[in-house]
Amino acid sequence: MKGAALILDDERRAYVRAVRIIIGAILLIAVPQILYAWSIGNRFLIKDGFDWSYDVVLWGVALACFGRGLRAENLAALAIAGVMFVAGCHTAYDLWDKIATGRRPELWVAGWSSFTMVFIAVLLLVVMWRFRRSDNALVAATWLSSRNSIIITLGFAAMNLVARTRSHQGFEIALDLLAIGLSFQAVYAILTKLRWYTKPDDAGESRG
């Protein structure tokens, strides 16, 4: 029993450490980017910066509620699902606006966006990989968010750069649709795990 408890404590400490690393790295990118984007009035950089802010909220909620009991962790997982739903809706609105206005990003903006996406995705992969099979709903929710970033970024960063600088929007629209679909799929997956994970006799417990 003591050995199992030590393993759980190690997992909890590792998760808290991983989340702090992720939040710090995202803030170092997002805050300067948003401030600079506002100073020059660049809508693409502002959108990318606020996309990072969703991640900060997501990871901040996870860090604040992790280890505080099953009910708190389930509520946090539900909040994360809500953040991902809002992010999906935001991407859908931005896609509609891009189609309606025909706006396109500058080459350096697309390049910077792809570079930062790759950097954060690699970081997420490194620090979250060990938690990919966790039965904890909150940990699973943050892993699913990480998975989305990894799939979208590592698989499509180069194509994203090409798509955003082509003369037509078709490729860019397809990538946005993929991002929207992944966001909503993750919301469904989180809600499904919550229904499986929540048990009346475990209401006051937390599992790693």
C-alpha cells in the first residue's frame, strides 16, 4: 500500500511540475505576442495570441484543482471541456470572417505562428507523454488538449505555413475545419470519461 501511495505521489508531483513548465512557456510566448500584435494592429497575431490564452486558462484550471478531490477535478475537467468548446467556436468564427473578408496573413506572421506552434507542441509531447493513459479525468482532459496540439502542429505546421501564404484559401480552410473538429471531439471525449469516472462512493477521492 505504501508503495502504491508513493507512486501516486510521484505522479502527482510530476503532473504539477509538467503543468507549471507548460504555463510558463506559453506565457513567455503569448504575452509579448499579444502586446506586440495590438501595437501594430495585426489581427492574425492577436488571434494566435488569444489561442495561447485558452491554453493558459486550461492549464491554470488543471493546476488549481488537481489533487483537491474527485469532485473538484471533475469540475475542472468540465471547465476544460468548456474552454475547448469556446476555442472551437472561436476558430469557427475566425474561419467565417476569413472567408467573408478574404484576409490573409503576411509571410513572417505565418512563419512565426508555425514556429511557436511547433515549439509548444514538442514541449507538450515531452512533458505530457507519461500521462497519456491516466484514468484521472482531469489529467485525461489536459492530455487530450495536448494531443490536439500535437496532431495539429507536428502534422500540419509546414502545411499551415504554405496554406496561409497561397493565393487561395482552400487549404487554410481545411486546416481550420480540422482544428474545429478536434476541439469538439475532445469535448465529447472528456464528457464521456466524466460519466465513466464519476462514482457515488468515490465522491471525496482523487486518483492519480
